[in-house]
Amino acid sequence: MTAALAGPVAVTGLGALTPLGPDVAALTEGLLSSRSGVRLLEGEPWDALPARLAATVDLEGRLERLEARTLDRVQQLALVAAREAWDDAGQPAVAPERLAVVIGSGIGGALTILGQADVLREKGPRAVSPHLVPMLMPNGPAAAVGLALGARAGVHTPVSACASGAEAIAMALDLLRSGRVDVVVAGGSEACVHPLPMAGFAQMRALSTRHDEPEAASRPYDKGRDGFVLGEGAGVLVLETEEHARARGATIHARLGGAGLASDAYHVTAPDPAGTGAARSITLALRDAGLTAADVGHVNAHATSTPLGDIAEARAFALALGAHRPAVTATKSCTGHLLGAAGAVEAVATVVALRDGIIPPVRNLDDIDDEADVDAVRVVARQLQHDAALSTSFGFGGHDVSLVFVR
Amino acid sequence: MTLTQVDVLSGLAEVLEEVSGVPADKVVREAAFENDLEVDSLTMVEVVVACEERFGVRIPDEALENLRTVGDAVDFITAAGVSA
């Protein structure tokens, strides 16, 4: 098979396990009806935390007990979402040597490492699980999915904080264009709702403390926003070469037309207020897809609901897209911030928006910040006429990733 | 407390069911952990730790190499229980 090196690849499978529900259908319904997955964590050990809102996932009964017991929650989430995507793609008949997996994670097996640290302290080293290392390693979700699907063309894990899921999809595009693989299962997973990471984010003053109104806490672009809400979940796409998808008569949801990656080199956590790196990732993604700003009808923004981040991103849109103002939505207003899974779940949402021609509204956007100069979709969903949509993701470390999906 | 072979065998069966899903009727003296019960090396470490806790014995790594079958383990644990 010859290398394409450029051009789009087909999206043939979608999977999502999110705070809005067990699958892509629940995510879609939840976003279109602007439902919130955020709640207040109560009781021990949460009560002592200065910020204790979270958007969690119900995993009960999704995996067999024996399969689950040697997998960290972040691996379990990835596996459930990957199986949904794989089934949605019709379980493609692909040679194992032509099937790759790319699943990113911001943090990896945090719950295992923290839980086993308690075991070590309380019971000593001989009580530590022999499964500790494969459960805590950041490549654990990718490894679990690769093993389950029998992928032998490589299993990879981009780690770039909150851009990890998007970077995984960008890497899948490179792999498919290289001609080395026919199908890639790509996405992101995160599961770190635990007092330690939450205390750490709270110490950065990054989290919302709107405890009296959990469902109103995640409010991108709104004047009253006061930080993000930590979420967990996984999103997975099955991507394949156009040629492979057509040959097997697969249903194509949409296409990944291009990807753009940049880095800020500005500050380890603060966004560049000018949005320069973010804008460059958008420009590069559009160029990669052979499109211009005017082709883009919709942006699924990173928009985490932090005071600085939302504004920096809005400036990046203006820099990269000029006077053209596509309809913007912010998935995190409903799901909370899924960190390394966010970019993948939002890629799923972007593909669905393009496929179905409808853009979900931003929840909780009551009073738009004057500095957020974006055409945000508010209250009711809006029709999408254009054939291209962007999904943006940015991460601590100054990672900027933009993906362009096309019909 | 003196452990009997019967106690150890049934206790071991419970441990194997818990950590590896092995049905109790497959846990017979002749069954080999790796080949017959599909207990891999990592899971075997879990079985050892669970048995140590359950039976109040110590199973050193040197002994582990010789515990190929269920019968080997039952004999070792029963003997270790007598001297414990």
C-alpha cells in the first residue's frame, strides 16, 4: 500500500464513556440538551478539600470482575470506550500488523499509585500488588486496548497533559499517512478523581469552588467563571485510510482532514495571553487540511472555564481566523474537564456535530465575558452548514493541538 | 493452630477463585498453576501473598520455584503451618 503523506483519513468508529453517560449516544443527547455531569463530592475524604466538585463516570458492570481487577480505572475507561468505537466501526477485518493503537493520558494510573502507596505504608512491601507497575504506567490504557484488539503495528501514548487525547489523534493521522498502517484506534483516557490531584489543582487555584451550584460551576466564557471542574472519562475514534474504509464498505462518520501542533515556550502552566502558539496550531491544521478560515463553520473549543485560558483561546481564534467567526461550543460546560481524555471526547463531539449538522450550545453561558470575542452557541443548538470544524486542545507544558474534521 | 491438607486445599481454592476466577472444581492436587489453571507469574505472586495472610505462613521466593502444582502448594503450606 502506498503512503498518502497528505489528505484526509476516515473516521469510522466512535466511542465515549463520559460523565454524561455510558456511550456516544448519551454524550450526544447530553450535549444537545445541555445536561450537566457535575456534582459535589461529599463525606470523607472530600470534605476537607477546598474544591470538591467533580464529573464522574459510572463504570459499574461495564467490565468482568476478573478483567477489571488488574486494570487501573484509567485503563478500564479506555477499554470500554475503545470497544464501543471498535463495534461502531463494525470490527474491521484488518491484519494485526496493520492495526495500531494510540491512547493518550495526562496522568496515567493515578488511583493505583496512590492506593498502593497507602498499602505500602500500612502493610509493607510484600503486600504491594504485582500488578502495580502495568497499572500505573501512562501507556497502560494504550497497552490494554492494544492487547484487547490484538494490535501489532505499534501501541503509543502521547503524554501532553490536557492535549494528550488530541495529540493521540494527530499521531494517528501521521501513522495512517505514512502508509505503515491501515487502521488506528486513537483517543484519550483519564481517571484521577482523588483528593491528591484535586488538592494540587486547587492549590493552583485552577478549580471552581461554586459548591452551592455544582451544575453551574463549569461555565466557559461566562463572566462568573472561577475555574474548571475535574472530570474523568475516555473518548476513542477508529481512524482508517480512505482506501481501507471504502474497500470494506465502512460507514464514514466524517474525515480527519488535518492536524496542527505547536508549543508556547511561554510558561509551564499559564497560557500565553496573546494566544500565539494556540493560533499557530490552528493555522497549521487548516493548512494541513488544505482549507482556509472561511471553510470552518464550527469550533469545539478547549474552553475549560478558567479566567485566563478562555480569553487566551478567544484571542487565538481571532489571530488564526481573522474576521471569520465560526460557531463555538464548549463541551466542558457539561462534562467538566477530562484532562487527557478531553481532546478525544471533544473530537468525538465534533465528528457528531459535522455528521448530524447540529452544534450543541454552551451550558451556563448567562453573561458572556466582554473579552471573549467568540460567536458562542447559546441556549439552543444551532445548524451547521459548513463542511469543516475545528477541535482545539491545550495542555500544561504549553502544548497546542488543533484538529480539523471535514464531511 | 494446625492446618490440615483439606483446610489448605479449600482455602487455596477460594484464593484462586478470588484472584484469578479459577472454578473450585479445577483446584485438584494434580493441577499445574501455569498450564492447567492459567495462573501467570504476576497472579501467582498475588496467590502467595493471599495465602500467607490467610494461613499465617511465609512462602519465600526460593520455595515458590518448586510450587508447580496445587499439591505442591498444599504440602508446603501444611508443613509450614506445623512449624509456624
